[in-house]
Amino acid sequence: MTKETEKFNEEQRKLQVTGGSTFILSLPKDWATKNELKRGSSMLVREEDDGSLSIAPSSYPKKEKQDEAYIRVGQNDNPDAIMRTAISAYLNGYNILHIRSQGQKVLPSKLRNHLKHFARHYLVGTEIVIDTPTDLTLQVLLNYPELTVQNALSRMAIIASSMHKESITALKKLDFPSAKAVIETDREVNRFGLYIVRLLKLAVSNQRIVKEIGLSYQKECLGYRLIAKSVERSADHATKIAENTLLLNDAVNDEFLEKISQLSESANSMFDSAMEALFKHDFNLAETVLEKLSYVHKLEKETVLCLPDAKIEDAVNLRLIIESVRRTAEYASDISEVVLNLNVESVLG
């Protein structure tokens, strides 16, 4: 930024009084001219959370961000690359995604099926509104207040916690169908994760929708993004527990199962408490979660010592399961640290 720009952006102006009670502040002429303002032009004035005022022409913004995204597809294009482009458009706030074949050629069936499956299972609030041989159109029909960041994050956390418990139960019983069900459930967490990222990206670029998505301040966006990622990673580790359970050849002895159960209960309890601290804005509860991490590390060592004399493959998979349980506790700690940062003012003098 040049010195001229800084001077323009931070220009000081004196407050004046007219009629004995009305305060007046003159506007920079260059800014008024650029926005085609004249005497009698209507203005929008809004008080922000920090006490500052935002002033804008009543026609602001003159040009809204393009609501529709067009993705042109060639016959030899990589379906995964097209998919990533569609996801990026969704995350960046586009409400209508047109996937069209170039030259009026038919969209490859593999790509069409992949896109339709992904839209139905991973893009919250998205419906297929046009489905022709050359054009597939997806539209986001969900409004922000219908599913706020907190609501979506709460659902993510509930699912992730349940996945962890079910994966440990599948391990105890060597229940392969239950383990497979946990793996399938992971996509539910991922879809809410994508939706939250979409909302937060919109809020970062447009402060006017911060309240609509359920946040109090724009500065909270980064914290909630970090928490959403930690919840998603916790669900990933529940999935890894299930995947490693599927690879076991033999049932595990009772001593190990008892220790892994203790470790799991402690880790998942930390996770649930961390999320409770977030939603209740409870600084002290988040602090207690952090204090429990050392106990989990102690339990982890005890669980490792109880590893059964098993085949090398089973021993490796069991060790990976222990690691995934411990990582769940560490992600709970990460969430708690963000909660501390979001609520530190509540404990300051």
C-alpha cells in the first residue's frame, strides 16, 4: 500500500454540529465521486460490534459476486480434477454449479455418476436441478440460518463421538459389519465439514452474514475453522480404528481390551467435554480438558505394555489403534486451546 493510499484510508475529519443537536461528518469528495453520490443520495449507516460505524451507498454493493459457476468439461478431462473444481466453487459460496460438456458433446458417464454421487452425499443442501446428457446443474437450496455453524459443528461432533464408541465396540466383539458401518458414516462428518468451510469463507469475505451463520464476530471464523478440522480428524481416527479392526485375524485378549476401553473412554470424554466447553463458552471446562491429556498419555503406555503376543500383522494394527485413540485425545486438547483463545476475555480482570 502506498503512502497516498494510507493517507486516503486514514484521513481525519472533524465532527460538526448543526441545528444544535445534529452531528455531521463530511465525506471525502473523491470517494463520493467514485460512488456517484450527490446531494440527497441515500446512505446506509450501521453500527458494528466494536462500536465503529460502517457507511455505504444504499445501492451497495453495486455488483454482487457472481452466484453461478460454469465448469466446462472436455472429453479427456480428468474427472477428479473436475470434481475438485466443483468443490472449490461450492466452498467459495457459489449457489449454482453448471457442469457442461464442451461442443455439445455428452458428458462422460463416469464423471456424471461421480458428480451426482458426491453432490448427494457430501454437499449439504445441494440438489440436482438439471440433468441432461450435456449439462448437470447443482443448486444449493439451504439458507444460512437454517443450519448455522454451531448446529453443523454440533452434528459433526455427535457423529464423530459416536463413531469412536462404535469402532471400539467393533474391536471388542471383532464385529466386522459394525466396523464397516463406522467407515461409511465418516462421509457424514465430511459433508458437514465442507459446509462449515463454505460458511466461514463467506463470513470472512462479507461481515454482513456473520450473524446469519450463527457467529458473534468475524474474528471467530479462524477458531471455528480449526475446531471443525479437529473434529473431522477425530472422525478420521475413528475410521482408522475400524479399518485396522477389519485387518485383525484373531480376537484380542481381555486384558488388552480392558486397557484400550479405559484409554478410549478417557479420550472420548475429553472430546465431548471440549465441544461442550465450546458451545457453553466455558473457559474453565476447556482448561480441565487440557489437564487430562497427561493421564491419557499414561494410559497409552500401559495399554502398549498389554499388547498381546500376536501375529506381526495384528500387533501392528493394534498399535495403530492405540495411536488413533490417543490422537483423539490430542485433538480434544487442540479444540480446548481454541476455546481458551475464544473466551479468554471472560477470565481477564
